[in-house]
Amino acid sequence: MKKLLLSLAALSLTAAPAFADDAGSYINLGVSKIAKDAGWALAGRWGYNFEGYFGVEAEGHLGITSQESDTIPGVDIKLNNSLAGYVTARMPLSEETSLFVRGGYHTTSLKVSGPAIVDSSGSVDGLAFGAGINYMYNENSGIRLEYTGLKDGDTIDVISLGYVYKF
């Protein structure tokens, strides 16, 4: 996965010059599936693309459902919230479609509950990395699909789908 992310970042440096004028702010609102046993969350992002191929992004998740753990029967896991900041690199495939990679830092709060345990919450934080694709169906609106890995020893997998609006 790391080799793929590095390759996409390197390829973004050789992208078509017409993409360089894609600077500006954007927001992204959507839903995320947090790991295989931590439920669903609402996702919100604000980003800024600089002239060229790089940008920054801030992200927040708010958990909306819990899910029974696959590894600990009878225990529910729910994302309380997650905040992250990223540096991004993007590579155009066409005027409408672009790939992106991102790396940064996250802090994530989880809630664990079940009949045999007292409800408890805990936080993890660490490096975060991801890759995805944007498809803009008009000048300002589009959709985004992405994978993000949140590291803290193990990796928490996050798959997100959302609406993008460029200002």
C-alpha cells in the first residue's frame, strides 16, 4: 500500500499543466464505514488546493451507529469522533476525474459497550494515510470515494463516499 501511495504522489508531479489552475477551497460531506466492526459515521472535510498539485485538508467524523465486534462477541464498538489533518497530492486523469493521496495525523475516540462490561471510551492517535478518486460532474460539484488508514499500532480502515463542492 505504501508503494502505491508513493507512486501516485510521484505521478502527480508529472500531470498535465492544465490541472495547475485547480486551486481553491472545497468541502466534502458524506458517510464512512469505520473498520469492519466499528459502525458508520458522518464525515466532513474542508480542503484547499494550492496552485500545482498539492493541498491541505482537515477532516472530522461523528459516529452514528455501533456494530458488534467480530473478534469479541457481545461487545459493540462505536466511533465517537475523529479529527485529522492532511497534506494532499493529486493527479488528474481527465478534466473531471483526479486521483489523490494524503498523509497526516489523527486523533480518534471510540466507545466500547456490552452486557458483561461497563461502557468505556478510549482515544487513539497517530499517523493517517489514504488514497481516493474525485469525479466532478460539473464545475463545482462532484463525488469522492476514498480509503483511509488510521494508525495506532494496528490500522483502523475507513472507506468513505461523499459529495464534493468546490468554491
